[in-house]
Amino acid sequence: MINNTETQNTLESEKSRLVERLPTRSPIYLPTEKIPLEDQIEGLKRVEKLYTTELNQIYKPRIRALKKHFSGRKKRCFIIGNGPSLKKTDLTLLDNEITFAVNGFFLKSGDVNWKPTFYLVEDHLVAEDRAEQIKDFKGPIKFFPAYLAYCIEQDDECIFYNHRPRISYPHGFDFSTQADEITYTGCTVVFSAMQIAAYLGFEEIYLIGVDADYEIPADTKVSKSYGTSVLDMKSDDTNHFHPDYFGKGNRWHDPQVDKMLEAYKEAKKVTESINVKIFNATVGGKLDVFERRNYEDLFSDPKNFADSQKPKTLLLDFNKTGGASATGSLTAKYFEDWQKDRFLQICVPGTNQYEVFDRFDDNGPTPKSNVEEAINKFNPDIILYRPVAEHPHFHEFAMQTLSKLGVPYAVWLMDDWPSRLILHNPEYGEKIDNDLKQLCQNAAACLSISDAMSGAFGSRYGAQFKKFHNGVSPKKWSKIKRKQARKSDCTIRYAGGLAADMSIDSVRDIAQAVSHLNSVGQNVRFEIMTQKHWFSKYHYEFAELDGVEISVSTLSNKAYREWLSQADLLLITYNFDDDTKCYVKYSFANKLPECCASGTPIIAYGPDGLATLDTLEELNLAFRIKTRDPNELSDALTKLTNSPSKRLQLGKMAQSFAFSRFSIENYKMDFLRELVLASETIPKSFEYRRQVGSPEKVASVANTNYTLLSFFKKYTLSWKGVVGVFSAVLLAIALTMITITDSIVVKAGAIFMVFLAQLLLFLLIAHLAAHLNKTVAVLENRRNK
């Protein structure tokens, strides 16, 4: 007991010392007793590190990058409060607006088909009680005060900011116009959002759901352990849009409406002095500090965009639209309705070759001079560029084209290849990272492929991203007759690539499990349909497994839909290794909406933390298998093959969801709207410095596969290897001479050779250590960014 007391006292003392070193020492900024003391201490160490180094080195530059990106792009933004009036507000109108959401908005996000641009939490009670939901809310760029780092994980989506107590306390409030340096408290997170919005350059800030009207239920438990009362709810929440917002078991602070209104008056005074207007577009409520505007009058009919003339779009994508690749298929869907004079693509049919492609004529490889001539003749309204690592030549060409033409452009990223590149080739990866920051911060629009990617890349590159992924046309799927589910046999089908950093290992696992099931008398088939190059590489391996077939994908779109619909189970899978996780962490599989639309139940096999598999699990659209264990996998497949009714039910649920939420027509409408708006913005010019060194060398480095063989070639068949081998041989000769001769002259020469060999080895080790330190520094810098 004494030891426990001593340990507790030691921990309390350590916590007190940590708190004394922080600029935010009031209990309202510190961990509560809900957090174990050991975790409090570790968390406060992270907070201290933020205040001492990371705010200046990492997060202030990110906030400034966002200001640069949004400057001049859109005049207005919306700050969404969470009052009851939100239930009367048509949030679908905000689909293409810049939005700030706060606190428990994730309870509302399932009702809308968009994610907010930004998301803020500043209250430590909200952060502690809702930590998991905050972490799982993917899509927005997340802003958190530095003092919340004790319970909010630092990840790619987060930006921590320097939020401090008001300096005019207790007689007034302070509104900062330099949110990159500091913001001040104002008794509501909306006040913080106002300061950030004003700093980012928005001239009109509209409030919705900010009712400023609260009634504390009679059964609420009130604690006054520190200055501000803490309310512990015992019943449903009637003060916000959802009964669980601060419902039973959740804590919140006394809203202090009178002080909140004082803070709003200060916000109004300061923003008007810098020509920023704040309007209240809330439906009802009691907030009358700001001029009121009718919410629905702020919007024109979004469908009008579909009738406007499509902007002349130049697509720079090394994969040909409509080609065999997943991205080629995706861009074909989005541009299938565009007229010949509205669309032009420059793609790469082969190494260092270019092709002018307009979807109507297949011209083949085109001389570079003719490519430039075609671009100038087309005279685009907007350029859509999809950067990738594999073709540095094409990246150089695209960057120079964007710099030269001076028209608005959009960027579309579909995988986290930049993170993989920085791991495999830090020097080139750092160069590309800088290019992407420049691209995104000057872009008229930034597109991603998932909510998780939008949040992560938004924070990483200092820009707002909007997701556009594959979708389906319900008309093309609803009339296909599905195979009747039965126990007697079961066919599992997989369509897709077999890359080492995506799926081959997990496809092997399924194939081996199926082979095992057939060996014990079960009738299970596994059919793999893949591209020709993957078939050539792996067909011998799979041919040896019982019940497994592999074929080349040659089906038409209609036949492909029927092929999916006639299976008993479909497989969506990724490998469990770190390289795969790095590459596809934020990706959204092209096949996901199609597999769901087929009505065939899905097996989602792979690790946690991948956007595609997490989406299937969160929406309950698939049978989820998330551990790599042969016995567990075989047992799971056995249960699935023996449960036809369960398979049928899940397939119907997935199809219904796909038809309502994965409609390609809706996506195309939003895509057109995004490009129309982007094409009308004033372009931000930038100067691009061409990559030093030959693109061929850069390409070979960018595509390096770090196997033992490549390591051998790089470090043994090089001057480093020669120096190492020479030193070893020199040392061996010298030692031999010393042992076999009595001549003093020879021994003296041998000793000199030993010294020379050791000197060479020392210099070699120093060189390698310096290179390693540089690599580690680059990786650490990339992680922080």
C-alpha cells in the first residue's frame, strides 16, 4: 500500500512539473480524472513538445499553406453550429461550399453526402469522451488546440494550433486575425472557427445551427471542481440536433451564453475592421449579434451547373482514358459525356512517349512538338493533372505545361504513392513532395479518391480536397439475374491486379485456403481474373492448387457485370505488409461500388487501417476477415459457404446501398460542377524548376525495387563496394605479411598497409553513416509534414 501511495505521489509530482512548464495550466486545458495518470503524463509530454518545437516547425507552416491555397479561391464559407435548428436546415445545399464543422457533427454526417472542409474541437471534455469518434471521422482537415494532444493522436489529418486564454480576462474578449500564430478562447468553439476562417481569407462568414439558446435539464449533475461548471447529462440532449450529442454519460461545460454573446460582439467589431462580414443564416435561434440572412436564398439551384457548357478540359494522365487500368476506367466514366471539342488528353503509351488522345481518335505515339501544338490549338479552360511517381519524364512535362499555359488547373491523387516513394527514395521523394505542395496550394481544385485521403492530404499539402471515386449506374445492374445461393457448391471470384504491394499475398492466402477446403471434401472454387502480365507471372503457381483458376480479363463491361453477379462470393483484398499499408492506406478500390452493385456478398480480407476495407466494415457491406491466420481463414470460408441465407441478405444490403450512395450520375454531376467552378477562378501562376539530372536516371531511381539483389548491385557493384573489398584484401595481405616474415622493412610496410586499410574503412563507414543520417532526417521531415 505504501509503495502504491509513493508511486501515486511520484506520478502526481511529475504531472505537476509538466503542467508548470505549459502555457495552458488551467484545469480546463488539462486531462481529467477519466484519463489514467500514467497516460496523462505521457500525453502532457506530447503537449509540451508541441509548444516547444512542433507548433513552429510543423503546424504553423501548414496553416500558412492553407491560407495561400484558399486566398482568392472562394469568397465565402459556412461555420456549422450544432443547435436544434440544424434539423430544419437543408445541409445538402452545402455540398460545394467551404464548411467548418465542430464537436459532434459526426453524428450528422451520415445524413449528407459530403464531408466538411474543416473540423474543430477545443473542449477537453468533448475530446476525451468522443476520442474514438473524432479519430474515425475521416475527410475534413482537423484543427485541434495544442493542449488537446494528450488525448488526440497526431496523424496526417490533424493540424494543431496555438490556442490560448483571452488576455482581456475577465473584462473582455480578444479576436486574433493571425490564427497561424495564436487564437483566443471565447466560450465556444465557433469563436475559434471564426478566427481561423478570417485568417484564411474568407470575406463572408455565414453561421448556421448557431442557436445561442440553451436549457439545462433538471436531472443534470453539475460539478464546480474548477472555474467553469461541468454538466454530466443523465438524459437525452435537447439543446443540440441529436439526442446523443451531449446525452446520457457525456460531459460538457456550462454554455455561458452571456459570455458567448460578448465574444461574438468582439468578433463582429474586429472582422468589420478588416472588411470581413459575419452573417447569421441560422434558421431561428436567439443570436442577433450578426446581421441575419435567409439561408436558402444564398444558393442557386445546383442542377443549373449540369446545363452549363462544359469547360474545355485538358487531362494530363499517363494512363489512357478507357484503357485497361483502373484509373483509365475511372476517367472514362467521368468524361464519357464530354464532346470532342471539350476534352483532350495527353497520355504515355510507352517509355518517354506521348500521345494526343481525344477518346474519338486513337492517334498512337505523337512527337513532342506535335503534342505542344495540339495543346495550344485546343486552348483549354482548365487542366486536370493526375501525378504519379512512375514517369518522371511525364511529371516534368506536366509541370512545365501547367507553368507555361497559366490557366486554372486541378490535381487528382488516387493513392498514397508519395509516402511509398519517400520510403524507397527519400531524395527524389522529397523533391516530389515539394512539387505536390506547390501544385496543391496553387490549384483551383484538389481531388482525392476517399474521405480518408481528403483529410490526410489536406493537412499534408495545405489544400482542400474533395473525393471522387468510382460509381455505378443502377439501371445497368438491376436487371442482371443473380445466381441462386446454395450450400452444395460455392464460387468465389476476384477481379483485379496481383501487385506485390497491393494484393498478391492475400490472394494467395485465399487460394491456398480454397485448395485446403477441396482436399477435405468441400466443393469450393476460386476464380481469379487479372491483367495479362499478372497472368503470365503467376498462372503456373495457381494452376497447382486444387479448385483455383486464373484467367486474363477480356470481358466487355456488360459481361463483367454478369460475371460478378453470377458468383457466390466476391473478394476484395489487400496484403498485410507495411509497404501495402503505406501505399493503399487512403485508396478506394474501383471495384468496391461494382461488387456491391452486383448483389453478390463480399469477403473483405486484409488489415485494419485501409480506407477500402474500413468502409466495407463500417457500412456493414461485407464479411470482414482482418487477421492473417490460415486456420481462421479456412473456418471463415467454411461458414460462409454453408450460410446461403446470410450471404443473400448481405448481398441485398450492399446492392441497395450501392444504388443509393454510389450513383455515378450524382458523382459526374458533382465532378462537372467542381470543374466549372475551378475553371472560373483566377489562375495562380507558379514557376517550375526543371529536375536536375536526366529524367532517365530519375526514372530508374524512382522505380527502384529494394530487393536484396538491388541492394547488392547498389552497394557492392559500386565504388563503395570496391573500396570495401580493396580494404579487406589489403588488410588480409598485410596481416599475412606480418606473420610470415622476419624482415623489419616488410613488417613496417605491412603495418602501413594495415593503417591505410583501416583509414579507408573508416572513411567508407563515415560516408555511409552520413548518408544514413540524411535519409533518416528526410524521412522524419516527411513524417512531420
